[in-house]
Amino acid sequence: MEQVRRRGEHDACRGWLIEQHTLRTQRHLDQATDNAVRLKDLEVIDYTEEDFAETVRDVDLVIDSIGGDYGARSLRTLRDGGILVRLTSKPDEDLLRQAGERGIWAGCVLVEPDNAAPATIAEPATGRVRLGRLGFDRSAANRRPPPERVPGCRREIRMRRIGGVVCDGGMTIKTDRPGADGLGDVVRVLGEWQHDGGLVQLHPGDVGWFWRFGAEPTAEATRTWSRAGEVLAVGLLDGADLLRLAFAPQALQDEELARQVVEDVSAPERGVLLEGKAYVEAPMGALVQDLLLRGGWESGEPWTPLRRDLGAPVPDPGVRVEVIGPEQAHEWAAVLRASFDGSTFTDERWHAMAAGAPYADARCLVVRNEQGEAVAAVAVWSAGEGKPGLIEPMGVHRAHRRHGYGKAITVAAARALQELGSSSVDVCTPSSNVGAVATYRSAGLERLPERRDLYRSAS
């Protein structure tokens, strides 16, 4: 990466900054350097020797092709009223706020790179920079005249005399497995994506519940899709034939990402889903759903999501509730086995689950009857302060049903999540499980519109 600053007073532009993330060949690097030295009064900053954020000031335009903390660092180089363009993702809310306070316009551009770009990266501007797809933020603090449409090209931006754009040699989507050491980062980004505006398909608690099989199997079941080092989608193989997907909010309509995910789930050799009948759960409104349906996938079983806002006090459940620790793990495991037909949950799996990164913000609860017997169990998972929390799983011992313990343990779960700082409590159950839906509704959870998974037939 190089940062190039132009000195002098050429028209109204006091300076500009180019961030060059990756040039794949030495030929490209030589081309860009040859072009750069033709410009008058250039200062080249070697990022390996000094921090551009400490040395560059009064810049008119920053084009950020890296993401992460480079956006905040680049703000320090910009003059008030400057421009920050990110090629990796939409600027986050904190970055937008900081930019707005200084009158800086912040937006994002998705670029379709080509190999000819380095040849013109530092040539004097003719007044236009041609780009592929655009996605600018339109918050009140960042309103400026929209880009001008120019006949003969898809979209262009007219700019002042600014002499460069970024070429990084291709911003492709990378599919990966995080490994056990990378699961903490996966849990972190999943937590960041949770919001009360809509049900995110995959919660940190889903990964935490899977962790009962151990860290290595959880890592083996996890997939990530990223661009320029930024994770944009996470998948969890909840069985060999079911992939549950979550997307960064700003990436729900990212076409490049959606097509890569569709290609990966459709080709068994990619190591995501096996050949034959398979299922995908994806957020409503995600482009990947449309592409899968166009590719022959079909709508599957309906699921009912339910939610309770935790902004108001949650009543006492009216029963004896205990938080389970390692000493009582066997009781929690026994209730779970007695709640679900075919369950093989064991004490060892509880300990494996409790050792996972997501369990730091989780609780396991039991309800006891008047005789002191554990009759219902639940696990609750927080995604952090002000984020939706998750119930996964909840069960009532088959010998103690029809006594209101399901409602009581659900209310207790809501109270626990409220104490953990969650903004709401979420749960999702098959619509065919009318008993579970009725239990959650009796505990004050509101039924939300049904959603369906997608499936590919075996033939």
C-alpha cells in the first residue's frame, strides 16, 4: 500500500490521498510508480516505515480499499468537508457520526476492477472517475449532490481535479473455514450483526449450542465468506444437509457475495453441502434467497419466529428457578434428554458447551417443582448489550407437562436475558409445533411472520 499526497494549490484541491492495497505484479507496481512521478510535487509515503494517519493532513479525498480501522484512521487525514469513499463496505454508524460532525461526506463504492486500471492510477484527472456499482450513504449528515449520470456508461462520478483511484488487483470473495482459533472472531461478528429490526438467521447462541460437540467439530461446521479480510457472511452446517446463513446487514444485497455463496452451496466439491437433498436457511430479504430460487431451489417447511421486547419489566415466573453450574450439569442434561425424543445430550456435552466462547454471555436455567425436582430447562444466549438474545433450547420433562412449566421457564429465560442486557428475547420453532408456539405466546412473546427455508431435491 502506498499513500500519495499532492502538495501545492492546484485549482481548489489542496491534496489527495490514494491507498493502494495490493498490486499483484511488479509490472503493475512499476506502471503506477512511473505514472505517479509524472505528477508535480508528489510526496510518497512508505507505509512500512511511517503511519500515514500521523503524517498526512488536509486531504480532500480518501479511497479506502482495506476496511477495518482504516476508515477511522483516514478521517484524521481529511480536511473538514472532505470525502471518504470505502471500497470494502458501508461505513459503520460511529464512522458516519464522526464524519458528519466535520462535514465529511462518507460513502461506499463497490468496484468492478480490471487489469488496465493500474496504468491510469496516477495520471492527472480529466474530471471523471469511472466506477462500476455505487452504494452511497444518504444519511442527513452526509448529503451532497448525487453522482451525475453520463450517457454511454453505467455510472460515473464527476469530481474536481483529483488525480487517482484505487486499484487493488481484484476484490474477490474468499470462502474459508475459520479453524478453532478463529471461532472467537466468528462469534464476535455474529454478535455485531444482531439487531431488533429483523431476525438474523444465525445468532452467536446457535454457534454456542453447536459447541456441545466441541471446538474442532464446530470449526469444521463453520464457513465464512469475506472480502479484503472483512467477514460478510457466516454459515453453520447444522447437520450434513442443512446450512444456516447470516449476512452482514450491509451485504444482504451484495451480488458478488450472493453469487459466490450460491455457487458454493450448489457444488458438492466446494465442501459446503453434500450432493443430494439439502437445505439452506437464509435471512429474509437476502439476495441469496432470490438466486437460489431462480436456480431451482424450492420453499420448504414454514418456521415461526417469536419475540418479546425487554424494554419493560418482566414479571416473576412464579416458580423456583436456578442457574446451572458444572455441579448441576447432570440435572440439566437429564431434563433435556427427557424433553426431546431421541436426545443424546450428556453431561460431557454440557461441559463442552460451557467451555465455548459464546457461553461467556449465556446461562442455563432449570425450574424445580415443589418436590425440588428439575422439571424444565432452557439455555439463553446474549449477543451483547442492547442486542437481541436467543432461547436455544427449551424443554419440559415429558413427565411434568401441562403444569405451566413451559411458560414459567420461558419467562425466566426472558428475565435472565434482560439481566444480561439483551434488548429482546428471540426464538424460532417449526410452525407445525403448535404446542411450542402456544407456550411461547403464553409467556408474552409476539408471533412474527412465518419464514421458510429453501431446499434442493435429491434428483
